[in-house]
Amino acid sequence: AAALGAAGRVAFRIGEECLVALVKGTNEKWPQGYGHLGDWPLRGLASGLPAGRYCDVASLSQKLAEGATSCPREVVIGSDGVVLSGSALEGDLLAIYTGALLVDPPVPARRLRSSSR
């Protein structure tokens, strides 16, 4: 399945496990006449992926560590498979897949205060 944004933007799903979004960049040396497209907010895009926080693996300089809790660029997918937050940057690509689900960080234990009377 594919989704088209404005000219120069495309997103597509690969099977049931991966979503890729691309935004055409601009080359100042050889202008093409379309100017800057800007980043593409993906909110509302039907991804078809399971709910969760995903790492955009295209934003990594090395392999995603198992059990990672954060990532330079993240995408949040709702229970209906629709993107809640995340953007594809101009001149770049975004790539998320089910193996790049981020683990929620542990909630710190609350310290009980002792009452001093």
C-alpha cells in the first residue's frame, strides 16, 4: 500500500512489518524549480503497523540496541495503526519496522516520605 503526500512525498508499506516515507530534497547547485518541500508530518497516515513507539532506523548511525528506550527520531503508532506523531525530514527517508519497537523506560519508584512529628 502506498500513500502520496504533496508532490515529492511518498510513503509505502512493505508487507505487514515495515513503513518507509521519503521526501524529495532540493539541490541549490542545480535547482529543479520546485523549491523546498519541508518536513512531512505523518500524523494521520495509516501505517498498518501494530501500536507502539518505533525508532526511525534511518536516523541511526549504528544498529539499534536491543531493549533501546529512545532514538534520535521516533514515530508513534496508535492502536488503529495510524501515525500519531513523527515526521519524514526534507531530503531524507524514514524507515520503521516491527523489530524497531522501543521499550518504554521503567517508571522510577516513588519514594515514600517518612513523617517526622
